Amino acid sequence: MTDNMKDIEQPDERVPKRIVGTPSPATSTALLGREENTGAADVPGVDLQDEKTAKKGEKIAALLFTVTLLSGIAFIVSYVAFQVGDVERARISNLALGGSLTLALLSLASGLVVWVRMVMPKYKLIQERHAMASDGETRAYVGETFLQGAAESGITKRPLLRRTLLAAAAPLGLAPLVLLRDLGPNYSDFPAKLRHTVWGEKTKEGKNRKLVVEGTGAPIRAADFNSPGGILSVVPEGYEHDLNALAKATLILIKFRPEELKSGTNLNWTHDGIVAYSKICTHVGCPAALYEQTTHHILCPCHQSTFDAADGAKVVFGPAARPLPQLPIAVDEEGYLVATGDFPVPVGPSFWERGDAEAEVRENGGQS
Amino acid sequence: MSHSTAGVPKPIAGPSAYLDDRLGAGNFLRRNLRKVFPDHWSFLLGEIALYSFIVLLLTGTFLTFFFKPSMEHVIYDGSYEALKGVGMSAAYASALEISFDIRGGLLMRQMHHWAALLFIAGMMVHMLRVFFTGAYRKPRELNWIIGVIMLSLALFEGLTGYSLPDDLLSGAGLRITEGVAISLPLVGTWITFFLFGGEYPGEDIIARFYSLHILLIPGVLLALISAHMILMWVQKHTQMPGKGRTNNNVVGAPFYPAFMAKAGAYFMFTFGVIALLGTFAQINPIWLFGPYTPADISAGSQPDYYMGFLEGSLRLMPSWEINIFGYTLALSVIIPALVPLGIVMTGLALYPFIEQWITGDRREHHVADRPRNNPHRTAIGMAGITFYGLLWLLGANDEISWTFHVSLNWTTYVGRVLIFVGPVIAYIITYRICLGLQRSDAAIIGHGVESGVIKRLPHGEYIEVHVPPAEDIEAHMRGKEPIPMISGVDTEPGGIPPKGLRGPIGKLKAKMSKAYGGEKIPLDDGHGHGPAHDDAGEHAAVGATEDKSITH
């Protein structure tokens, strides 16, 4: 192969034979086509600008490019001049940096447009378009060559080779998928996990878990939560900042007048008109955080599922299919609200393995 | 082209020769330097998306230097007073740091977000342009498919990016994503647990979304964008019908220097507008939302606009759920999450092939259709836009209800009807408008343009003088072609239809072909052919001698 290299002809004009000190000859025709010789006013489809317009365009474009130059400098100066560190200074720095960058970019863009429209010719060039398909001869050649190559390689003639190669590829192809297995936990864990929340666990002292106010962490004395229509966002004691626990265990606690409660609410699980529902919407899991006192409606702000809090949080509107599960609560010896058990059914969005947990609970006489 | 290079300056000629000796680039450039690009404002829409993507790469790279994709619990101690001492994820803390403690950080964050919005908006309008002008037809079907894949990926890219700062609003989006994923039949729980590394929210999702967002999806997008551009380059751009433009040529400006400079200017404009928005239009002020907790949410939470149609369909759905054999099928989630997206994306992907099947048209098309000239396609497109647009609007039905003081529940009830009726109405109206516009074209070709000159004839009658349309406008209108039909659809009753049009599917195909194809309003209907000079009988005086200075 290498023997042939010297036979490759160099285009004459590219062979450097220049004597040092002589003017540079033209070295290449590679980059520029013939039409590039400016002033060729007779090229069809190239309509040159008149010199007056071009001159004006040059001036405007130059002005705009100068604006870009100055704004670019202003950007760098702003970076040094305006420090950050609080909201107000971040705002000023942002204005200075962004303002100068915007001005630089937009004036550069405008300058380029002026250049194209006022200095460059108006073009209406025509180019032939050919069918995308190769001609028949080429196709035939490629087809033949393909078959010939396949035959030469032996892949058609030697099935053992072909089959073992295919078989060899399969496990290698699966290997990356197998590697992904540890992205998730053990299968045995997960549908079960979804059925329980931390409300089902007793505290370390073996007591029922207290309901505490979200944010402050203060336990709630039933006697103090006594104005009908009152509402609290509640989290489990000991898990105030555990997002994984909160994603299932957050509650909405509402105080009713006892006569307001309807049959959908399990009265055994209330205390003196105080009812606790899961705050996690049964549609897709947003916190159902809005409450309308007069109608007793709990509304999820994401997709507007609406639940009747007085009637077991049954769905009265929207895409949620199931009521918000009710948590059994009572008071401990000090008068604080506690959970006496877990939710009877899984909280939050539906999942495939969930099944009709509500029906199972009804069959078991209202106990989980 | 022997020796015309005398003028090439040495600093250019030298390196050029060096490269050409090694790459043979001259041959490529010879063919492509003066490659012609046709002009039309609508051909630039895709470039918005392209340049936004470049801005996304630039600003995104900057952000990666400072962002910490970690859900580790930290106590904030930065310079934003309102959140000092508050517990939050390291991701949120670093997003705050980018906003307040790094010079240019806020600008880059806001530009990144605006560029993302513009990226998807650019893709959408570009896709609509391609659809309505039929530019997806052979040989460009593959590029169309690449485009549909890119749009789907971009939605996912947006979703993953939106979730990264781990503020209260982005968390709400993530929670909805989880709620949708877990409700999928059979695989939902698996998918969710694998995605989140266990139960929601877990400790892994930010880091996983991060690698998807900055590496995997943009990598695939970059590859597809390259393929998209190469195919566009090889197949050459379509052109609008007009004077001298045929299916066998391209008329326009050369790549070098004109198109190159225009493209550069357009990049700078896109970049500049994103910088403008990033500077003056606040977007996603994460510091106001506070850190994420699954226990809280703010009313009026909205996703970025491109997710709005999914939000709307979730809100619209009635509460259907089926329990069977101990398993749960959450139709109220699965249907709205998958069906509209499926209809829109699958419909887009298949449209070129369905159209080919109906019209039997296997020819190459390089001249774009004017939307009015294929009324069924345009009407289908508008029905699709209406479907999507209604879902999108209903994704903000709480805002609509609040702003216009209408019942929230009624926005949903009305929406449930409109989502079916709206597209049909849009279809009919669009179809009629298209035919009307075709008639107006036919009138201009047949009768000329009203000149505003009133003429009194010898016998006392007044007429308005019509003049022939300007040459370029007429050429543009005459670019119209009848939409092809499968041959043999016009079989006489009782006659034997050709093979392939028998049987129920064949008959349906023939029927659809006949409805879809053909010439609805011929340009020269009833007026013979050619210019309007022959029409003197009707409107009189379309004189070649008349003043041609009509405005257009």
C-alpha cells in the first residue's frame, strides 16, 4: 500500500515550491468557488446592492457592532463591580449582567441582519434537485456487493457460526438490564410497605403515637382544639421531618360539632367531634390542603378532587375514586390526641396490588 | 475552476490547503458552499428550537458546576434571610446558592428555564408548520419521526429538569408523576420503586433525574438533532410554491455567505431574547416556594406550560376505578395520563403514513402545500390543536374559575363535553374556511383583483375594474395541485373495484381516499384556463392596459 503513496498526484498549485521572499502564489482553489469574485454583477440570481445602500448598511452595522463591543465590556465590568450576597444585590447584579448581555446579543444580531439585507446582494439562485433514490444500476451494484460480501464472510453458508454469534449476543445484551436490578428494593417489601404508615407503630415507650402540629411539632390537647370548623395539618410525633414518613402519614385534623358528622364517618375513631383524615389525596398523592368550613369540603389543589369531611371524606367531585382514609384517634391519659392504630386501608394513590381494601375492611366488620 | 484563486488571502489559503490535503474538504465545500436555502419566515421556526437547545447546553453546563444533586438533609445557612436555619435538601440549598451567592447564577438559572420553554415552544410551532404545509411527505417521513421522538424526549427532559431544584412546587410535580406511575396496571409499583429506589420520595430521585437530565436525554437529543440536520441538509429544504419554483429545484439564497449570516443573526436574536427574558421576566422563583415536603402544597400550583395538557386531562377525568380479582385499575389516572398523550404523539407519528395509505401518493414532494389546499389535513390539524388546547386550558381551570368568577365544577363539566365536541366543531369550521379561501383564490385567478377603480360603461352601468394579480402572487396560487386519490375509487355502482379496494377495509379506504383527495375548488372553475382576460363578459375590463399597481 505505502508504495503507492507517491503516485498520488498533488494538484500543481498546492505543491509548495515557493522561493523564500517571493510573493505568495495562490495556494488553493478548495474553499472558494468562482462566483466569489465580487463585482460580478452579471451572475444570474445575484442582485448586487447599490453602493449607496451598502455604504449606509456598513455604517449602521458598524455602529451596532460597536454597541456589542461596549456591552460586552460592560458585562465583564458588571461581573466585577456588582457583588452578590443578598436578595437586593443579587437583583442588581442580575440586571447589570443580563442587561448588558441582552444588549450585546441583540445589537450583534441586528448588525448581522443589516449586513445581510443592506450590504450583501439579493439572491435568487436556482439549484437543481434530484430524486433521493439512487439509480437502478447503483442499487443493483450495492445489492450484488452485499450478497457477495455475505457469501465471502461465510455467514450465509456456515449456520454454526451464525447461530453461535447470535446466541453469544443475547446474554451480553441483557447484562446492562440485569445491572439495573438494584435500583429498586426487594420485591417482597414493596406492596406491603405501601399498606402501612408510621401511625401503626407504637412509640419507644410502647405508647400510642401522638398527633403533633406540622411546623411547630406541638402535641394537641383535645380540650384546646375546641372551636368547631377548626382545622390543623398534623404529622406523627417523632417523624416531624422524615419526608418518607410524611409522604403517607400526614393528616388533616378537623373539629366538628358532633351533630354535623354523618354516617360515612367512623364515630368510634373520632374524639369529641375531632376527625383525622389522611391528607394525601387518593388521586395522585398531592396534599389535599384546602378546607371550606361552611360545606365541610376538603379540596385537593392539584386536580380538584373534593371530599366531604363530615361524611367520611367521601368523594363529591373530581377524579379521585376513593375517600381519604380515616385514622382512628383517641386521647391519652394527659388529654393529648393519639393514634390508636394505623389507617385501615392504604393511603394515597391507587396501585395495582391495592385491591378493594375498603370492601375487605367492611367485610371484617370495620377493623383493619 | 482552474486558477481563479489569486485573491484568497494567505492566512485563509494556507490553513485551507493544509486541511484539504488531509481531509479533501474541498470537494464537500464545492458542492455545499453555495447550497441554496429557500426563504420563508416559517422555515425559521425550527431554528428557534435549535438555538434554544444550544443556549440550554451553555447555561446548563454552568449550572452543573454549582448544583448539588443530593437529597441529603442540610440546614440552610446562605444569604437568603427568609430561609436561614430551615432544614432542606442539599439540592434546594445549592439552587438557592446559585440564585443569590453566585454572580450570574440567577441569570443563568432563569435563562436556562426560559430557554427550555422556548425550546419546546419552538419545536411545537415548527412541527405545526411542517404538518400544515405537508412538508413531512416523502422523502421526509423519517425526519418527521425523528422530530416526534425529539418532542417526546423534550417533554421528559423538561419534567426531569423541573424537578431538580426540589422546591415545594417542583415536588408537587414529582408527586403527581409518582402518583401516575404507581397507578399503571401490573408494572406501576415496580416502576415507581425502581425509579425512586423505594417508597416515595426516598433519597435517590434527584440524583437519578440529574443524570437523566444532564447526560442521557440531552445526549440522545443531540444525536437526534444532528441526524435531523443532516437529513435536512441532504434532502434539501422544501419551498413554498411560487414563481420559478418546481418540485425539481430549490430557489433561494446561498448558504455562504447569506444564509450563514442570517442563521448567525437568528441565533443571536434567540440568545438575546432568552437573555432579555432571563433578565427582566422572573421565572420559577424557587426561594418563594420553600423546601419540598410531601405534607404541603400551595394553591394554584401549575406545571410548566408544556405539561399543562396532561394536567388538564387529569383534572377532567371522572372518578373511575375498577377493582377486579384483588387488583386495582385506576382508570381515573391511567386514561388521562396515557390516552391524550398517546393520541397526540401516535397520531403525529403515523400521520404521514396514514395519508400515504389514503391518497396512494408515493411521489416525492418538495413544494410545500398551502394549508388551505389540503382542507382535510388542515382541519384534522386544527381539530388536534383544539383537543390539545382545550386540555391545556383546563389544566388551569382553577385560574379560569378564579379569574372569571365561574364555578370550578362547571369548568370541569363543560370541559368534559367540549373535549369531544370542540375538535369536531374546529374540524368543520376549518374545513369550510379552507374551501372559502380556495374560492377566494379561484376568484382572484378567474376574475382578477379589485382595483378600486369604478368605471361607467357607455350604457350607464357601473363596474369595478378588476386587474390581473401580481405575477408572483399568481404563481404562488397556481402552485396548487389536486390531492392524489387511489386510482379506481371512481368505480361505477355495480362495477368491480380494483384489487385492494374490495372488502370492508378496502371500501373504507376507497371512501376515505375519495373524500380526502381530489380538487375541491378548481382554480379555473368555469372560466376556461389561463388568466382572467377572457372574463370580460362577467366583470369586464380586466385589461392588460390597466394600471397594475395593486397593493398586496
